[in-house]
Amino acid sequence: MTEAILLVGGKGTRLRPLTVNTPKPMVPAAGVPFLTHQLARARAAGVEHIVLATSYLAEVFEPHFGDGSDLGLSIEYVTEEEPLGTGGAIRNVASRLHSGPDEPVLIFNGDILTGLDIRALVDTHASSGADVSLHLTRVEDPRAFGLVPTDETGRVTAFLEKPQTPEEIVTDQINAGAYVFRRSVIDRIPAGRPVSVERETFPDLLSSGAHLQGMVDSTYWLDLGTPQAFVRGSADLVLGRAPSPAVPGRCGDRLVLPSARVAPDAKLTGGTVVGADAVVGEGARIAGSTILAGAVVEPGAVITDSLVGAGARIGARTVLTGAVIGDGAQVGPDNELRDGIRIWCDTTLPANAVRFSSDQ
């Protein structure tokens, strides 16, 4: 296997209000755009040619990654004129593939951070003779996901919608968003219209007698669809829990990019990232958080499991826990912002404006 399709989703509105014009895959995670980790892991697994399929702000990707040579890749870009769904996006880029009809093509989702052994998935595909092989992962609570049961040999037997009752939970295995397709199967997907692989392509293949093979790999897996998950994923990359050859430094409790300035007595823990040109003042304590480029954290601020946007300012002694602060926002001193709060881009919050805890 030498080529892949990387599916880069839409606008990523669940990350708002962090950013207005930056698509989610380009928001920095562990110091580099998240998409860099995806591309670097594919290259490490032997992929040489990637077709990047996108439907939103495609003009952001090509200027940054170019032809892919800096990552040892050849990258092409295809933009949908209208959203086509996962299956439609795969079919839409088929003409850019170089593989022969029986050769494998890796397909993976740009919103997933995973420790998947890509080579093992490809080997499973080859040894089983499957038409499509799927990465499956196990989750404690599968109610939010479609279920993918398999038989004793790993062959997929069904694709089930999100279970509504305990009796419908027949497995804890879910589709983890990475596949190996036989090239000829891609060419069979209807062209020019929206197609869902989960609701149409895979069920149709099963009903026609095609061989779909599941490989359960329960290493690290995280859907980065929410700001909280994005912060966690970035921290896990820094801590080394999520593997990536693209992390710009050693794994550890903190990642401080070279142009950032951190006061000597500031305490950074839990996989915290401090972006380029950001400033962290005296006595600040930051745990498991991402501070993006040019942000300022004033003295005595305490930030936990939070995301601070580019150019934002966090006032002295302000406490953030599970917060998302948009690009350019100004949070005045002595505020206390707790779990789930969102401060939109360029908003100004005065000093002493918000408090959750008692005045006692």
C-alpha cells in the first residue's frame, strides 16, 4: 500500500467560538496543525501519495502543505463543490488514485486521533482477502455510535444504527474511521451525489456478498469533534499517550515552542502546550491546556483543561477550568470561568465580571 485518501470534514462548527476562519484540521494540536499528525503517521506507515478530500476552506491546506514534499509525501487536493458525504467524497477523488483495481487504498478520517497500527490493518486486509477492511475500536458506552458486530473470524456481519435499548447493544465494537478499500470497490460507489459509507456503501456491500473484515485495535482513539476533546488530544500527544512523529519536541509534561516566553516560576503540567510568541506570566499555573500563538496569560492565572485562542489575553488571577477562549478575546483579571463556558472571538470580559464559587 502506497497511497491513501484523507477525508477532511466540513467547517467544524463544534470548535466554535475558538476560531472563525480556520478549519479544525489546521488548529494547532501539540504545536502543529492537527492534520500534520495524520499525514506524518501515514508516511511512517509507508504511504507515499495522499489525496486530500475537503469541502471547506480548501485554500488553507495547499499553501501550508504544498505538494507534501516537506513531509516526504506527494499530496493532491480535491474540493467538493457540494457536500457529498463520506462515500461520495471517496468516490469524488477516485480519478486521482494510481492504484490498480485489486490494490489497497488506505482511507482515514481527518477528525480522529488514533494510535492505530496502520500496517497491521493493511496486513489484515491482505491476509483476509477482504474487499474492505475496517478499523474497529471498543468503547465503554456504545449508545452514541453505530455498532459493527463481527463473527469469530473478524468478518463483519452487520452495521447497526445507534442502539436505543440495552437489548440492542449486541457489541461494544464501533467504526473507528479508518479503512482499507480494494480500489475496484471505490469505483463502484455512485458518483456525483451524497453517499454515506455507514448507511449505504457498507450495508450494500454486505447484502451483495462482499467480504468486509474488521480489525479490532483498542489502542488510543479519540474523536476531536469538541473543544474539550481537542484539548485532551493535544495534551495526550505531548504526554506521548497518542503517538505521532510530528510532535516538535520530546514528550513530557509540557511543550513550549521556541519563541514563547514563560516566567521561571510558572508551572506547566499535564501536557500543556504554549504556542509561538505566547507569554505566560509569573506564578501562573497551567495544566492540560493549550495556549495558542500570541496569547498572553498574566501573572497568577490558573488554567486547567482549557483552550486559549491565538492572541487572547487572560487577566491576572483569573481561573479557567474547561473553558474555551476564542482568538483575540480579552478576559479581565479576577474572573472565574468554569466547565463548558465559551468566550467568543474578540470579546472583552471586564475584570471581576464572572464568578462561580462563593465569596466566602
